[in-house]
Amino acid sequence: QVQLVESGGGLVQFGGSLRLSCAASGSAYSIDVMGWYRQAPGKQREFVARITGGGSTMYRDSVKGRFTISRDNAKNMVYLQMNNLKPEDTAVYYCNVVSPGGTFWGQGTQVTVSS
């Protein structure tokens, strides 16, 4: 089992920045991919970004050039730096990890971008 706790969400104005953090504990030594998803009201959860243990990254098109995912393997942490935020980025952001034991999700952190 892997437990995930997100932090760093909040209310920010259009064009502002936020940094999300996710701490993994439990059987975190075997984590491979770490990532972020988001879910806006009335919409399905969608992929935002992911990073492998080797540092390879992938982003959804709408956040490329604005969001940066990174991780600290020694601390079992994953981060999402979000710059130039837009109202359409408003959502609950969820941390996600993939390990040999399965796929795990955090409880989510709210990001609200005002126009």
C-alpha cells in the first residue's frame, strides 16, 4: 500500500502560479510512475502530467510550457509547478502513483483560478 498526501492548492488569480506537492509513504520504495490528474466540476478526471523514476516526463497539451512536473526520489515526493494559470485550470488535482502493488490516489487538493 502507498499513501499519498497532496498540498499546495488554493485560490490564485489569472496568470498566477502555484506549486503542488505530493508525499508518498508506505510501500513507496517501489514506485515507478508518479503523476497528476485533475477533475473539474461536471467533468471526468483527466491526465495532467507524469514522470518516471528515470525522469522522463509527459504532459497534456493544454499545460505544456506552463506546468512542470518533478520528483525527489529520495523523499518520495512529486511536485507540479503551475505557472500562467488560467480559469480552465480550476479543478481538484490528484496525485497518482503506479507501483508493482497497484495504482494509488491521493485525496485531492483544490486549485481555483479566478478571472
